Amino acid sequence: MFATLAQGGWPMIPIAVCSIVGLTITIERCVALRRSSVIDPRMLQLIEEYSERTAPDSAVMACRRTKGPFARIVEECVKARHLDHMEVIETMHATGRTQVGGMERGLTVLEIVAAVSPLLGLLGTVLGMITVFDAITVAGIGNPQVLSDGISKALITTVAGLCVAIPALAFHSWLSRRVDDFATEMQERATGFIVKLLAIQKKKRAVSG
């Protein structure tokens, strides 16, 4: 197999680099975008059990001890509880945009890999065909095997490029959809938590007043 791939010439080198980069990003994002890593169950329990008896400082510390985008959003919401409703919502959106940007890290590169790999394969095929026609110019077409062997070698890079691009495109689409789903869920849960948080703050002000 390696001998066959080597026949593709130097375009196989950038295609191989694209395959390594694409595989690395795919594995890293699949691990990073596990549900327990994005929306930690402890954060769901915290916002479910949060009440007027909950110490805000202890809630903030619990968020800081927890990894994941949703923990950062909940932390900022608790810290912004003294602001009015629109300001808390804006804080949530600003933090959410930052966290979603982190979740999308590497997906642009994966998209580039999916777009560039077949073009590199096509480039290798065109260069291979040029070599084939140069050989025909010199030796003629008296031996059809020379022509067929040359064309088959030229097409190796196209096949390799497509083998890299197809899974890269598929995983990019799946991971992007996964990020969008997590972003929607985090926004819905954070919005519900803000409503509860502000209601508790309003009740505390009424009692203290």
C-alpha cells in the first residue's frame, strides 16, 4: 500500500499532512465535545437546587471547581445577579459567545482540510498526466501498458485526496451540529436559571426592604 501511495509523488506529502491534521482535530474535538465535558451534571444540579438559602459565593466557587463552558456561563450569571434583567442576559450572551467560540476551536481548520485535500489530489493527477503525455511525446503510444500504468499512477493522488476529504467533511458537519445543539441547550438552561436567580434577588430585596 505504501509503495502504491509513494507513486503519487510529492503531492502525497501535503495530503498526508492534511490527513494527520484532520485526524488529530477530529479526535480532540470528539473528546472535548462530550456532553459531560460541556454541560457538567453538577451544574445542572446546582441550578436545579439553587434557592434563597443558597450562598452565592459558594455557588461561584462550585462553578470555578467545575470545568466546561456551561460552568463558566452559570458562574458569570451568579456574579451578575445584582444587575437588571437585560444586563444579566447580555452577560450570559457575551460569556456564551466566548465559550461557543472555544467549542468551535479547530473546526475551521477541519473545514479547510476537507476543501483542500481533493484539490491537492487533483493537482497531483494533473501533474501525473503531464508526465504521462511527456512520455508519450518521447516514446509514442506503441505500448498501451505504459499509458495505462501512467494514468493509474496519476489518479492515486485524487483517490488519496478524496479519502481524506470525505471523512473530514462528514466530521466537520457532525461536530458543528453538535456545537450548535449544545449552544442552544446551554442558552435555554441559562435563561431559565436567570429567571430563577432574579426572582430570588427580588425576593431578598423585598424582605430586606
